[in-house]
Amino acid sequence: MTIPRILVVDDDQDVRQMVTQFLRQNGAMALPAGTEADVRKHLDGGRVDLILLDVMLGDENGLEICARLRSEQDVPIIMVSALSADHQRMEGYEVGADDYIAKPFNPDLLLARVKAVLSRARRSSSLVHRRNTKTFEFHGWVYNAKRGEVLSPAGIQVTLSRRELALLQTLVANPHIPLTREEIAAALDVTGDTGQTADATGRAIDVLVGRLRSKIEKNPKDPQILRTERGVGYVFSADVTVQDQ
């Protein structure tokens, strides 16, 4: 259910904007960065699931940045470069890149490679995820993901539908991150193969949010946990504590 957070690292503002917008349209939380300092600021500020890293970043060297990042953490990295000779690709793999894409690239091909790298990363840690099923706590509420149980601050179990639980799972995994209706729908796979229009999908998310609010908010008409983010969509504004069971 977690929406992938992807850093798009390129010193060309137009390229950053184009790739960021494309990834957002395809269900990712894409974050632009132009320098190594920007990258580290995002890494220090929260979860990052994948980095798209340009080899040539003005005065900075993407290969050196990749090597430094790889020595510190296991976040997947895809190198992106106009340099596409075999020995240049090998340099990327040698410093720890998970994949290497040559510019110019087909956006659909880029998306397929991103999904493949994310899938490999998830599979490699799947046993850990199975062992460490999470419990989420927020505003006195407790959500047991393994059991699908939600307890109110008073210790009363509150029944949520399958869709409401899926929405809650998405929100607690992405606290304080404004999410568009389209991003939420992609995480929940609301549209599936039904061919719903964007308007219909947006209304379905609004209804689902309203139902969840009626169960977790003291005053659903003045929500303090699941708030509307004007011009964007919704944001889960509560601090979330995560515990492994």
C-alpha cells in the first residue's frame, strides 16, 4: 500500500520537472533534487524508496555521489546518463547502481525499469516484512496491520471495511505527506480495469475518506487527523509511531 517515494536528481530543471510530473501521474511520490545536498536533505527528512541519479550534475559527479550513498545505505539507485558506452555503464554498476538508463529514454521504459528495481528491492526484504508485521499508533489510536484491527483511544475496537483499512494503511505509511486523489487511488487500485474517469475516481476517494473520518475523527466536519490539503488532496497530519510485532 505504501506509495513509493522517488528522488529525481538532475541539474536540468526542465528534465527534473518532466520526470517528476510523469512519475506522479503514475502513482509515485516524486521529489526533485538538483545537488547532493538536496539528496541528503530528503534522505534525512524521511523515507526514500529509490533514487534516479543523473551522472553529470554540473560541478558534481553522480558516480561519486552514488558511491558515497551506497557506502552508507541500501536505497536502490538508477543511474541516468547520456553516456551509454559499455564501459560507462560498467562504471555505474561498479559504484553500486542497481540499473543504468541512457538518455534520451522512453518514459514508459523508464517507468518499467523503476517498477522492476522497486520490485526487486521489495522481494529481497519480503521475509523481513513478513516477520515484522507492523503496529501503527497515532493520536491514541492503534492499528494492528497483521490482524486488521483498529482500537480507539478508549480501547474500543472499531470495525473498518476492507477499503477503509486499505486507505488507513496507505495514510499511516505516508504521514505528513500531501497525497492527491490520483495517488491514493493508485495505491488502493481503486480504478482497476473499470475504466472510471478521473472525476469518478476522485469522488470515490472523497466518499471513502468521509467514511474513514466518521470512524476516527472526534468531529468529522472539523477533521484533525485526516485533513483536506487545499489544491492537492488529503494529508494524514498525525505523528505515527511504528512498532514491529
